Amino acid sequence: MSAPDRALARARLGAADPTAARFTGSLAFDQRLWPHDIVGSMAWARALARAGLLTAAERDRIVAGLETVRAELMRLLVTGARSAV
């Protein structure tokens, strides 16, 4: 959604609920953290598998899913669709 579209939507809907505003207030910061969060989640899946809490197949599915998420986020960022992230 473009900036003018967002402004129009805000005008139609009124002010955001304070709870929603607090919840979404960190999105700009969160967008900078996602690469590190994905790497950490992959490491955690591998550690859980080493500890015997995940099977190798479960670990592989989790890591593959996280790779897919990373690729999609990178694609969105490269194409300039930051607002969709």
C-alpha cells in the first residue's frame, strides 16, 4: 500500500487504537532484525535436533522453511516492496 493510500485509509478509519499503535510501533526496527532472527531460529532448530528434541527431518523442514522466508523477504526488499514486509 502506498503512502497516500495509507493516509487515506487512516483518514477513513480514524485514529488507531492505542494498543494497536504500540504493537506496530516497532515495525521499522523489527525490519532491521529479521535477518538475525532467521539465523538464530535456524541455529536453534539445529541445537534442538542435536539435543534429540527434533528429528533430522523436522530440523530440515524448519530450516528449509526459514530459508524460504528469508528468500521471500529478500525478494520483497530488492523489489522495493518494504511496506509488505
